[in-house]
Amino acid sequence: MDRPESRCPPLGSLRPFVLTCLLILTAVLTYPMLRTLSLQFHSSLTGSYVSGTYSIVFVNCPNEQIAKDIARAILDKKMAASVNILPKNSLLYFWKGEIEEATEILLLVKTKTSMVSRLFTYMRLAHPFEIPEVFSVPMDQADARYLQWLEKAMKED
């Protein structure tokens, strides 16, 4: 009969495997930050814009006051450089199997792509809708001076 300890590999042979797993996990978890830093480094060295460094986040709000409150909070927290508040728009949508009709206010939030997930998290907490309509589109091209202004406007004081 085999003794249980004879079936297990010696502890010393597990060390390279564990270290490899930790290295892979660290690489996967830090990829978004490393990508953002490398894009910023490339932009500063070459003076060129790398597509996708900045994004526009779309957020629908139920009324103008809530839209202004959310926009001000986003700017106060330095999660965006600019927020457009577009006037009422009508929409039709499915909700719980029925077609609904409403009017909403649209926010266009200009921000760094690296900030988008933080904005999404904030919207889940601050937005009055059960499922807020929040999505982003990366900026493909933009005026270089505008991008410099975006960068400066979002810097922490």
C-alpha cells in the first residue's frame, strides 16, 4: 500500500510552478495600467497621438438636474476633463418585456480611456437608474492641442 506522502511531489519542485503562476497573474492584472503608461510614454517621445488613449463616455440621465449633479461630481473627482449636457431626447426601449417611452438627458463625458472603468463603477453607485445606460467609445483622432488640454485638465492638483 502506498503511503500518502509518497504520491505528492517534494515541496521544492512546486516553487518554480508557483512563481510562474504568480508572474502570469501579476502580468494579467497589471496589463491595463502598463498599456496606459506605455501609450503615454510613446506619445511623449514621438509627439504623436496613439488612438484609444482618450474616450467619450455616453450617459443617459432622467432629468437635467441629475445630469448636472453627475457631471459636476465627475469633474470634481477629476474623472473627466469635460462633460457636455445635451438637451432632452426621446427614446423607446424594452423593459421587463414591454416597450417603454421616456425622455432623457445625454451626457458626453470626455476622459482618459484608463479612467473609463472607474467612471462605470461610479455610475453604478451614483446613478438613479437600476441599470444606467453607460458606454464608451475610444477617440480615434483629435486635435493635438485639445488632447494636451484634456491631459492637463485631468491632472490631480
